[in-house]
Amino acid sequence: MKKSILTLSAVVAALFASQAVVAQTTRAEVKAEAASAVKAGAVAKGEGPAAMAKPKHTKARAEVKAEAAAAEKAGAIEKGPSPDAGKGAKSTKARAEVKKEAAEAVKAGEVGKGPDVKK
């Protein structure tokens, strides 16, 4: 029984080994296949993304700059940053006053405090 199992395993191992030898290709063959695929456009050349996305713009940079200059000259747009840029809501209260109000709200039970607060 042991002899037949050993023989069977040897035959199976020999089949797998012969199949691996037949399936191997040489480095030159692989390089030739890759070069032909790149030439045909099937794969991208190099390490970049496979397919580059088309740009979303349809105008040249010079054309866009000319339009912006014309709009600025006509008064349709202002040069520089927006007049509202950097303006956020400013508090009129001092930090100590805000902290005092928050502490009073917690004591009165209007707002919770800590990890036990239900969201």
C-alpha cells in the first residue's frame, strides 16, 4: 500500500514539474510581448497610470488669461482677492464670559457635559 502511494505521488510530482518547465517563458520572450503590447497601445509605458484622463478644459491658458483681462478691464470682475475673503464670524464676548455662560447652562441642565451626554 505504501509503495503504491509513493509511486502515485512521484507520478503526480513529475507531471507538475514537467508542466512547469513547458509553461516557462524566457526573459526575452516576456520583454518582446511587453514591447508589442505597449506598441499596440494595450498597456501604458512606464510606471504611470494606465490611462490618463483627458483634461476638462477646452481653451488654451493664453485664451483664458485674455478673457480674464478683458472682463477686468470692463469692470465685470475685480482684481485681487474677494472683499469678503478672510472675514469670519467674530464674537463680541470675552472668553471668560463665554465660559461662565457655558458653566451656568451645564448647572441649569440646559446642556450636558462629559462622555455621558447623549448626542
